[in-house]
Amino acid sequence: MLAPDAYCREIEAHLCRKNDGHLIRIVGPAFERVTSWAAQGVPLNVALAGIDRYFERYYRKGPRRRPVRVEFCEADVLDAFDEWRRAVGVSIVAGDAQGGPLVEEPVAAARSRRSLKAHIESVLARLTVLRGSDRLRDLADEALAAIITTIEPLAHVADHARGDQRQRILDALAAADRRLVDAVDAQLPDEVRTALANEAGRELEPFQPRMSAEAYQRACSAARTRLIRERYGLPEIGT
């Protein structure tokens, strides 16, 4: 786990790159704010992703007028952290009397508020784009094609599905999601698989002391799945 000052320097270097080389030192209140992210257990790559979100919106507004300060990115960083916690199952994070993180047992991720039909259509669109790209590098071509064929008919009935029929659709989506992740995972070189497991462990390191062994293993598995999704652009098929 990075020390707070090293964590801060990594954030500073990333911010410098995003600002086209313009260096804004993270000192004083800004340093305290960024090191508080480290104290909460925000993984470095999650913090960087939050900063990138802010810049993406900033770029869409037109030519930039001034360098972005790290304080402007905090809401996006914390939003990204909240999504990460839900994805890996870390339910509560708060400082205790000894200054360590307080972590409860994992909980399931929140479900999307979109309609089931809209979710399936969005997933199909992303899978189709993924199939036409080279991002998977032939890791799961057959599985990807089969999954698209499997879930396409579900979009036509999802709008009016209720009760058992709706549950069968949800079960089918969850099974397709596991199948795609497992198909990619099975083709990964050993060194990539090891690197992903190590990164998942580093992300969860601040929380491990307060988690049961079983909860920690579940969280590691979920974190590793999330990293596979990020690396290869896999959508969350389940909802």
C-alpha cells in the first residue's frame, strides 16, 4: 500500500499529465484532501479514474481556460470510489478511534434504475461494439457471439416480463455475465492472471484487517472480476 505522501505524488503527476504538463503542487488543504482519500482506502487507480472523469467533462465544454486543480475532481473521485465499493462488496468505510478504516461485511451492488429492456439493449450495443473491435484480442470470440445470440431475444420480452418470467431473464443475464468473464479469464496468460490478482489484493489491502477471511476472498474475487472488465471493456450483463 502506498504511503500517503507517495499516493499524493502519484495523483500530482497524473494531474500534471492531464493538464498538458502544467504542474500544480498538491500542498496545504489540497494535500490534506488527497491524503484523506488514501486514508479512506480509495485505490489509486480508482482515484485516477475519477480525475479522468472530470477531465472528460471539462474537454467536452470546449477549449480549456485554466489548469484543473485536484479539488475540482473530488466529487468524481468519491463517486468512482462508491462504485468500486459496490462492485467489490465493501459496504461501509469510516475512520475508527484508532484511525483505521471500519469495514463491514460485503453487500450486493445496487441495481440499475433503468428498465430491464433498456439495460439489455444497452448491453447488446456494447457487446456488438466489443465484438467489432480488437480489444479482446480473440480471447472469447465464440463465447461473445453465443452470448449476443442468447440475450437478443430477451430484449423483446423484457418490457412486459413479470414475476417468474422476469426472474428467468435476470438469471439468464447473470449466467451470461459469468460465462463471458470466465471465458476471458480462462484464456489469460498466467502472468496476466497473477498481475490482476496482485492488483486486486493491493486495492483491498486497507480493508483486509476488518474483514473476515471469507468476506475478503469474496471481495478479492469481485475486485479481480472488475479489473478484467476494465482491461477488456466487458459490460456488466447482469442487473
